[in-house]
Amino acid sequence: MNTSLLLQAAYINGEWIAADDSVAVDNPATGAIIGSVPNLGAVATEQAVTAAHAALAPWQALTAQQRADILLRWYQLMLEHADDLAALMTLEQGKPLAEALGEVKYAASFMQWFAEEGKRLYGDVIPSPSPDKQLLVSKEAIGVVAAITPWNFPLAMITRKAAPALAAGCTMVLKPANETPFSALALAKLAEQAGIPAGVLNVVTGDAVAIGSVLTSHPEVRKLTFTGSTPVGRLLMQQCAATVKKMSLELGGNAPFIVFDDADLDKAVQGAVFAKFRNAGQTCVCANRFYIHRSVYAEFAQKFAAAVAQLQVGNGMDAGVNIGPLINQKAVSKVETLLQDALDKGAQVLTGGKAHALGGNFFEPTVLSNVNADMALVSDEIFGPVAPLIAFDDEAEAIVAANNTIYGLAAYVYSENLSRIMRVSRQLEYGMVGINTSAISNEVVPFGGVKQSGLGREGSKYGIEDFIETKYLCVAV
Ligand code: ADP
């Protein structure tokens, strides 16, 4: 790996900032310390916001094409360094190297997409109700944006925010997750090389609460975009209320995966393995509960458990590994607690069912049958490699069960009957529905949830709207 991308410093106003006090970052597969990043707090965050504010006017003064040219250089640099970025990600996050490489390309795709979209922020001329007025609408960058991002997608959750924000003419202060700051800092290094001016992108590492309180209260921060847990999202929303900041929130999910009796079961099994076990189950769109029609339940359960038993658990750096470690011991404990609760209430293990023999943060990919709604893992986001199976008898029952949650991010439906697909999809209270597929994310589609899964959409033509204001000009003529 090219170690010039392993930076143990924060990035504020175009300068790499070290600090005596630091936060160690470990490799979740081995426990080894990879390095450390500065443990910064309120003072550094204020400096970063000041820098982002100072950089705003000159960045906005560029044409959209000039900003696009810089973003496209950043995109090219990400692709040129894809192998190094992927290795760094696997080291600090644990996902298998092939998945990490997939994420680097996915993350880079937002740069290319929003470089283009930034050139299409059209306004309107509104037919006027009075002859002496011309009515114009323009789209303007919202201003300084704060971004707080999680560890499960250490690059893509940043570029999905930074690319539209910068393309629109905003500047940004980013606080990455303390588990995975190196991917964020490598990205900032490539931004610097691409020619992103000082202050346009700042990365502050360290004390989440101290950094978060400045980002949510500073009057020059006009918007907060956050991906993470629903409890932290609620807290940040409260904190932003005092200065009435605009917000985008990508929060938790509790995705139902519904298999009807008219589904192609082999396709459903394949989709279920991806929907549940990608990133060791640590994505907000991971299937959290599987509703299987009773007439195909036994066959699906047998095939699914057999496929899951084939998954190779290990260090993501090793060839052939499909499932890496969970991010830390806290995540392992959460999975163990939810699993034990289900077992105590009568669930049966079809495969897996315990911490992996490798020890550490490794957990066996697990399939449970005999699951019911009294078990906590049906309502709580598992965020780990456990798949609970529940039998249902009719369509209406499946829809009611699927919607019986505070969340509304992704849902999956497997059926070969078009009317059923349309009927069911319409009734699902979710921001995204995968139909006969669980690979739903890419840069051209709107990613986001309803209910307590969040606010706003990322990616697609809609994703840039979250970073622009609508200005109305009334011109007397
Ligand atoms: P997870 O449980 O997946 O780590 P969190 O919501 O706790 O999800 O974390 C997502 C991001 O939010 C991380 O960057 C984390 O450091 C940050 N974070 C957590 N708590 C706070 C807080 N009180 N204020 C600001 N940021 C926070």
C-alpha cells in the first residue's frame, strides 16, 4: 500500500494539522493499531468553519464548469488510487477487499455525476400576473455545509455529500467517524492534489460531541448533512433547531425482505444473501427481517441457510473472504444480545448462531427460523450478520408487518407477478423498494428514507437540491 495516503493529521484551511492529543484507530480484524488522528474539539472546529466561510465567495465565483473540472480531477485521482484507498478501507473498516474496491468506485461515481449535475442548476422565469413585473427564480448554493459521517461506508458516505455540495458551490466541514478517519483524510489529500482550494473542504477529527456542538450551533453553518444512527440524528436535529439549519439525515433502517409464493426462489436466495451479509450486515439498507410465504418457507429456508453456510469469514485482506469482522466489540455484543433474546423466545438456529471461532470481532453468519414479532431483532436494527425468518400467510399480513416499524428506508419484494409487485410496492412505506433485486444503490438514483429513517435524498438529480436555495427576484420593469 502507498503510505503517502495514510495521513495522521486533520485538514483545516488547506493545512495538515497535528495535535499532541490523539485518537488511535485499530484494525477490526486484528486489533492492531493502524495509527492515530488528532483529537480535536471546539476550537479547531470553529477554525474550520471560519475557513469554510472565507472560502465560500471565491468558490462560488467559479463557473460550474470550473468546479466540475476540479471535481473530475478528484474523481480521476480516486480511480488512480483505487487499490490504495481500498486497502486503507479494509484495514480500518474490515470489509473484504473486493467490497472495499467496489465502494471506492461507487464513491468516485458521485464525483463524476455531480460534476455534471452542478452545470444544470436551472432557474425559472415565471409568467407574471402583472405587466410591470418580471419574476425570476435562481438556484444558489446554501453556504457552509457541515457533514458528519459513519464508519460503515468510509468513502461513499462522504462523496455522496461532498460532491453535490461542492458542485453546487458550497464549502464543507467534515467530521468522519473515529473508527474510519483515514479514508476521509486520504480523500482530502486527493482533493488537495485535484486543486480544491484551501478551506473548501476541511476534515476535523476527534471529539464527536465537541465538534458536533459547534457544527450544529455555529451561525455560519447553514446546513448539516448526517448519516448515522437515528438517536444521534434526533439529537443533532434538536441541536440545529436553535439556528434553524437545513438538514439532510440518512438514519437507521429496518428493511423487510418479502418473498411471495410466486417468487423465483433461487433469485430470492441470491438476493437475500447480498441484502443481509454485505459488509457483514452493517449497512442501513441491509435486510433486517425476512417474511417468507408459508408455502415456500421450508424450501427458501433450506436453500438460504445452505448458501449462508458457504460464506467465508475472515480478515478482509485474505483472498476468498466474503465476510469480515464487525467494527468493534460493542457491535458484537449488540448482535449477541439480540440473538440471545430471540433464542430465549423460541427462535431456532439454521446455521451459525455464535461468535466465530476466529475470535475478536468475527461473528458467524446466522440464519434463524421460528422468529416472531415479540423478538427485539424484528424491531431493532441488527447491524450484523443475523437473518431472522418469519412465515406469513397472505399479502395484506406481509404489508402490515413490513410497515410496522418507525423506520422507512429500504424494502425488498420478490414476486414474478407484476400486479402484485405494483400493488405491494405502492403500499410499502419506504423510500426505496428493490423488486427482485437487492442491489439498489448507485449514483443516479435517489437514496433516502421516510418516517424516522431521515430527511432528504442523496445521489441522483435530487441529491444536489439538498445543497441549494431557491431565490426569487421580483423585477419592476
Ligand atoms: P454508529 O452507531 O453507526 O457509530 P453514530 O450515529 O453513533 O452511528 O455515528 C455516526 C457519526 O456520528 C460518527 O461520525 C460519530 O462520531 C458521530 N456522532 C456520534 N455522536 C455524536 C454527537 N453527539 N454529536 C455529533 N456527532 C456524533
